[in-house]
Amino acid sequence: MQLTKHDFSASIAGRIRRDWREWLIFLAFAGPNVALFAIFTYAPMVNNLILSFNDWNMISSDKAWVGLQNYIDVFTDSQFSRIFLNTIVFTAASVTLVLALGLGGGLLLNQKLRGRNAARSILFSPHILSGAAIAIVWIYIFDPRFGLIYAVLHPLGIQSPNWLTDPNWSMPAIVIVYVWKYLGYATVIYIAGLQAIPGDLYEAARVDGAGAWMRFRHVTLPGLSPVMFFLVLTSILSSFQSFDIINIMTKGGPINSTNTLIYHLYELGFINFSIGRAGVIGMILFVLMFVVTLLQLRYLDRQVNYA
Amino acid sequence: MNALMERDAQLIAQPAPAPSIRAEAALSKILGYSAVIVAVLIIGIPVFWLVTGALKTNREIFNASPQWLPSHLMLDNFANAWNGAPFGRYYINSFITTILGAACEITMAVTTAYALVFVRFPKRDWVFVLLLLALMVPEEVVIVPNYLTIANWRLVNTYAGIVLPGASIAFGTFLLRQYFRTLPPDLIDASRVDGAGHVRAMISIVAPVAAPAVATAGLLSVVAKWNDYLWPLIVTTTSDMRTLPIGISWLLDQEGNTEWGVVMAATLFVVVPVILVFLYAQRFLVSGIAAGAVKG
């Protein structure tokens, strides 16, 4: 009796000790990561919201609470609608092109071909190169007097457009560079998605007399839809975040023709030192990207649970 | 005979493909090879332009009738680029910040994911939700407040200032957690019963089993840090603290439009190390990324 009671309390004490050990281990393992997020993600998010209600130039010691004035200023700014529209146009154009061309590339390269793996890797490689470096190379390529495009068009007697100095051509130019950088990534993901579609589905459709288009329409597209969804979301996020290409190639110009929300945030915060308004743009970007990320997480979660 | 049986019979008989199917297969092969060629050209021609640009003389670059190949291998541009800006220093800065940043990220991804899956802790799901929240705040959105924090800590223009805000990791942790959850729990339990602590179980059992996933995440982290542009641009103020991507964009501002050969040579300084890593690791990197997207 004595012995069992002693054992019992000892085991409880032991369990509490073990629990404490587990908790400490957990804190040691996960704590630093969460602490850094607290300092550099959660707190700044709140801070950004507060800044968006203040008038401040980063240097002066007095911050003035101005309520919604920054929001009013941003939304009534004559350039804002243009910047917002630019963001939508840039995102829509680059995401559509990356998804459509990537699908074509994925379908064509998903066959037993010599050099297929090499082509896949070459196509993928710009994805891992510095955006700054790519932007610089493309300025040289776009140069209307001695760039690559001039070199191609000149012998044909066609004049190269002034890609980066003509407001009608600057947006197409940065879309081209973005698509060049991300096309291979989409292709690789599509190929992986295509390979995950069971081959007997095609065989069955073929036996049922389905032609190439019908097989594409009723087997390939439904089979690819989760991958497409993933690509749409990740491409939207990365195009929202495209700063390096724009800052280096056009600095948002000429006459704001390539100014997007992310560039405008940088411009307001670190060129004009209009911290409150930069805070407003930060909040707008956050809301947009928050919605997209939520959708992406739901996708990833579903993939894991039902794969 | 109903349709289903007919189909089964056909499947068993494996009839020779009809001519139309063979024609279709041949056509798709032809289109496939054209796609291979187009893909290689689309990526290859701009790269060719970059490499030959770095080898051309100014006279060849600014020639009104375009010249595709340099007349001889001229390496002056590389020397001029190297001397035109402190590239040695940029390399050192990029190496230090990349290695520190990636090491922090990958260590935290592994330890946090391990803790979330294998260590018992009340409300550990709440910690997971906190990480998901972090995933929804892209770093670009908080650059202004983060700059203020780093300025308050007097870390502007220091390695710590470049590395710290990006040292934590949400997406990699998320992916590794999903990966760890697919490992059999017995794996850990057995070693824990043997008296191994969590640290040992993580290092000698979980990490080796998850090595491909960890290596993919690690390489992506290295590449992302090496290419990082916005934050180092904001937080560095003097030439001797700039990383390579910032350094070449400054060189562009100084010499762009006048010294394309020098600027292209400098661009190669930035991309060649990443290309070397990619050549070495491309097979498993590409398939790792694809698997991550398809399986989650």
C-alpha cells in the first residue's frame, strides 16, 4: 500500500518533470522562429496600421495623428487609380501569359523526347537567377539602338520601339521580362501535374473514341486543375511582389506607366519619406495578398489531406 | 455485347494503333521537338546576348549594323568591372549574408517543424496558426516598420541588419511540417524509448530521413538570400556593405548606356555562382520543387 502510493506520487512527479522537459524543448525549438516573427512580422503589421493614421516624414521627432487623412489622400491622388490599374494589368497579363504558355510548354514537353530533361532545366533556370541581374540584361536587350531586339529587327527593316522610354511600350516590356523569368517554373509544375494524371484515364478515353481535343478537355484539364489553381495563386503573389524588375528597368516610369503598388510603397516610404501614406499602400497590398494566401493555404491543406 | 465488355475485350486484345493515332503521335513528337528547340532559344538567346556582350568591345557593341559575335575573346570588361566597383567586397558581403540568412532559416525550419510534429506541448496548434499568420504577411508590406526597428537598434548598414528580419521562416516550416507528418511516429518513439533526447532524435533520425526535403528547402533559401534585392537596398547605405545585386544596380546607374560590356561582365559576377549551384543540383532541385507543388 505504502509502496504503491509512493510509486504513484513519484510517477506523477516524474510525469510533470517530463512534461516540463517537453515544453522547454518545444520552446527552445520553436521559440526563436516565433519570436522573430513577433518582432519582424506581427508587431510591424500593427505598427504599419498605426503609421497609416499618422503624418510623419521618418526624420522629424513629431508624429501627428491625422485619422483617415492618409487614406483620403491616397485614394483621391490623381495617380492612384493609374497605379492600381497598372498593378491589375501587370498581374493579369503576366499571370495569364505564364499560365497559358506554361501549359503549352508543359503539354509538349511531357512526352518521351530526347533532351527533354535538359530543356526543362534550361527553361527553369531564369527562375533562380537574380531579378536585378535579369532586369539589367533586359535593359541592354531592349535598347532601341544596339540591343538584341534591334539586332533582330534591323535586318528586317523594322524599327525597334523605345521599349523603356515610351509609356505605351514600358508595361509590355516589364511583362515580357516577368514572363521570361517565370515561364519555366510554370512549365515544370505543369509537367509534374501531368505526370500525376493516371495513364489509364487516357487509355480509357481513347478506347471510348475520344479525340485529342476531347481527351484534353475531359481528362487533362480536370486532372490539372489543382496544379493550375496553385500556379494562379503563386503567380499572383509573385507578381504583386515584383519590385526588382520595375525599380531597375523603369523606376515606375515613364510618367507612372509601370508604377505598381509595391513600387509606390517603396517610392512613398523611402524616396518621399511619406511614411503615413506608405502605410496605407502597405495595408492595401496586405489585404490583397492576404486573400490570395488564404486561398493558397486551403489548397495546400487539401492536397495534404486527400493526396 | 455491351459497351463496357467491348472495351474490356479491346483492352485485352491490344489492337495495333490505328493510322490516325500513329499520325497524331508523330505530330505531337514533331511539336514536342519544336517546343524543346523554342524553349532553348527563348532562354538561350538572351543569355547568349549577355555573355557575348561581356566579351565585346565598345565599338562592337555600339555598331549600327548589329554584330552577333565578338571578334576576339576580350576579357578587359571583366577587369574593368572588377575595378570599377568593389566587387570583392560585394562578394564577401553576399556570401556572409547568404550563409547566415540561409543557415538561420533552415535551422529554424527543421527545429520548428520537428517541435510541431514530435514534441508534446499544450496549444501547439496555436503556434502553428501563428506561423500561418506570418505566411500571410509578405515582407514587402512591412518594410517601413522593419526599417524603423532596425534603425532603432542601430543596425542599419550592418550584416545583422541585413539578415535579422529575414531569418525566420514560415513557408519552409510549413512544408517540412507536412513532410514530417508523413513519417511513421514509431520512428521517433522507438529512439525516444531507447533514451535518445529530442535533439538526438531530430539530428540522427528525422533530419537524415527528410534530407531531400531539407536540402531542397535549404537550396531555395540560399538562392533567395543571394538574389534578395529590396531589403538590402533599403538597409545598406554605404558601398562597402552592399551585396552583389545592389552593387550591380549601382554600377548600372554609373555606367549604363555607356559601358554595356562592363555592366554585362558585372552581371555575370552575380549569376555565375547561382548557375554553378544549379548545374550541380538541378535534377533534384527541379523535381523537389515540382513535387512540393503537386503533393503539397
